[in-house]
Amino acid sequence: MSDGKKIIVCVEREHGTYKTCSRELENKFGDKISLVHFETAKEALAYLTTNRSDLVISSLLQSQIDGIDLLNSSKEINPGLPFIIYTNLEYKEEFFAWGFKPDAYVVRSPDLSGLLEAVAKFLNM
């Protein structure tokens, strides 16, 4: 895509969570972003190996490949790609004892301002 939009890869198996996030992201950033959604980290990883992306937002718990493995694989492919973990779980240092740490760790809440601020920061918006 060369339309100047920032490409955000969202990895979220819960349809309701993805719908809420995408609505809020589109409300805040409008036509400056393009969302690419995957229900599994495996699908997202296949996409990331062959496509440009400006940001990854991933839940921590996934089937097959979890968010931590996706983070590590993504950083190996593209070390400069910002990666946000968006999860219900409180941050624990041992989650990231080996490999990479996410660029941001956002705990889900009804107020999405933490996620929106992180996205704005990484996309320079």
C-alpha cells in the first residue's frame, strides 16, 4: 500500500475486543491508518514476513503461537517494528525474561486511552 496510511497489524481472536479496538482506532486516527486483522499469531507472522507494517498490536494469549513468541519472531524479522501487547493480564517481568520486551504493554480496560496514546506515540501522530 502506498497510499500513505500507517499499517497496523492487530492480532486478536476475540471478535468483540477487535471490533471495539478497531472502532476506537478508526475514530481517533481515521483515514491515516489501515487495520489488518488476524485471529491467530501464526497468520500474522506469515503476513509480517512478506508485508510492510508500521505497528503490531497483539493479545498475549493466542492459540498455537502466543503473543510472546509472536513478539520475538516479529522483532527478529524487523527489530524496529513497534509492538504493543494488549492484554487482560497484569505485566510480569518473567513474561519477557528471554527474548524481547514489547515497546508497550497495555492492560485492557473499558477506557482505551492507554492503547490510543501508545499507538499515537509509535506512529508519530
